[in-house]
Amino acid sequence: MTRTLKADVVIIGAGAAGLMCAIEAGKRGRHVMVIDHANKPGKKILMSGGGRCNFTNYHINFDSYISHNPHFCKSALSRYTQWDFIDLVKKHQISFHEKTLGQLFCDYKSRDILDMLLLECEEWGVKVTLNTAVNAIEHVKAHHYKLHTHDYDIHCESLVIASGGLSIPTMGASPFGYKVAEQFTLNLFPTRAGLVPFTLHQEDKQKLSELSGIAVDCLISSNKASFEEAMLFTHRGLSGPAVLQVSSYWKPSETVDIYFLPKVDILQTLTKAQQSQQQVKTLLSDLLPKRVVACLLDDGLAQRPLNALHEKDRQHIAGVFQPWQIKPNGTEGYRTAEVTLGGVDTREISSKTFECHQVPGLYFIGEVLDVTGWLGGYNFQWAWSSGWAAGQVV
């Protein structure tokens, strides 16, 4: 005979959003169970930020999120802010620092954030169960769900889906949350990899292979979105913060504009030096890595003296770098993507409680929803804020 368990709240997914929701529900005296098919909680927390967890950002704002329903994120982000999470971090005496552009990282290791969440869960009586897959969900009636696992059935009043997206499958990512949404006939937007490196067409890949490992500051633009950060040439294509950011806005077959030296007007610099006998490549190599100049600029022009250039030559040279235009072949996909774009249509969900409008007692939070933040702690803040909001009512 199958064993039967009961809980007020069951949360599927022991990641950032799920644990935050569990803590808040536990504070309200609810009997909370968190279950996850993985063998460890918070795997993406542990690997994030190069092992130091970029847990939020000083500059969280609504415009830093992508969604078909752009106003949806405002309620949760304004009710549980980055400052609220920073207070929690300080309460647990976790030392942290700002790396760049408001991005906050642990001084030591990501484990500090995960341990903080697990300690809070323990304090508020939350039970976290791992290695447990949910095989089926029955909606018995309003606010009554029955979950079937291999070892037992669980009855609960509130069911929270916090199972994340498809990014980094080696961390246990799965389409579970989307399948639940389909079961309850919720609308889904197509998913794709976000915050992900670009791959290149073979010809470009071959030409740029010698630049692998070189990082340059740039301003990169696609579909009216622009980011000024570092770009990294890799043996597969283009990466670095600027590329990851713009990848969430780029569409297949489109060209990307990359402005090297965004704070320098290259045409003006060439014009000012038009009386010099210095070679073009010498001047440019004082501004950019020599290998980048040699790779992108035609040898004939690179070796000409500056005083031998015509205006159209200067314009051509400047146009090579501002903007350098390239058409990616694609992205590296979910294998290396930090987030998943698309997902559960937020018009199906209450922006205040995260409960489904048409399915009482069913909630979706975190990455499974069609809300995706910028690189730099924005997605963790969405996890904390959406988890907190649902935790007030489940």
C-alpha cells in the first residue's frame, strides 16, 4: 500500500525561488515540504558567479527584465527589493562586495548563500526532500492536490512550481514546470537559451580563431538593446558579459553591431593624426590588442602611413571597428546558457500572489515564468522576489 503524506504547501524545486518561498511560508506557520529530483539543493546557486554567487544587484529596475508582459515583474520586485535580500545576507554575516555595475558577490563562496537559505528553512520547520521525482499530479479539487512519487503520495493545499528552466541540463534542468503548465492548459511562450555565448559561421570562426582568449571593451547592439561591457573571443565564437547580455535580445540570422573603443572616436583620432608618418596599425595597436587590429584590418591599409590616407580611407578604417558587424551562426544553447527565455505566460498568473487565475492553489515562481533578467544578479533577485511574494499567501 502506498504511503500517504500531508502538507499545507508543497514546493517542487529546491533552488533559489523555491527555498525563498518555503522560508516565507514557514514563517507563517505553514507545514511546508520542498521536493527536488536532484541529489543536492541549490545546484545553480553553488555554481553561479564563478563559485561566488552574484546574488543581486544594487541597480535592480523593471526595464532590466524581458517578458511578453513587461509590467508583471513590477509588483514582486517592488515589494521584496534587493535591499531586503541584502539585509538577510547581512543578518547571516555573509561578507560581500560589488564587482562592477552594481553586481554583488560573496567574498568567499556561493555555499554561504545556500547555507543561509537552508538554515532559514530549518529555523522555520521546512522539510527539504531530495532524490524525489514527481511522476504525476492530480488536482482533486480547489486547493487540494495529490502528488505521486515513487515512494509515496503527498496531499497538499497549495502547490508551487519552482522547477526552473532548461538552462544548464548538467545541473538537473528539465522541462518539468512547462509540462505541469501544459497539464493545466496554461499558455506557454516558446523557450530559448538566454545569456549565452554566440557561435560563428565556419568562415568567421576560422578567421577569428587566432583571437581566442582576447578580451576587449565594446558596446554591442542588437534589436535596440545595447550593452557596454567586455567581449571575449573564444575558440567557438564570442562570449563575455557584453555578448551574454545582448544574446537575450538577438534573433537568429540577424547581424550584431559591435563598437570597439566605445569611448573613443576612431575617425576623429585618425583625422587628428593625419600629418603623422606613423603606420595605421601602430596607432590602432596603442588602442586595441595588436592581434585584433591585424585580424580585422586589411594588411594594405594597416601598413600605410597615416599621412598617406585619404578621407575615405579613414572612414573605411573607422568603419571596420565602429561598428564591426558580424552575423552569429547561433548560440551555444542551453548547455552553457545562464537562463531560459520564454515559459509560462504571466497573463495566466497573479502578479501579486503568483497563483494561477484559473487553477486555485497552483503557483509558478522563478525562471519557469516568462520573465528573464539581465546578467549581473537580476535573475537571482527575480527568484527572491517571486518566491517571497508567493510565500506570503501559499
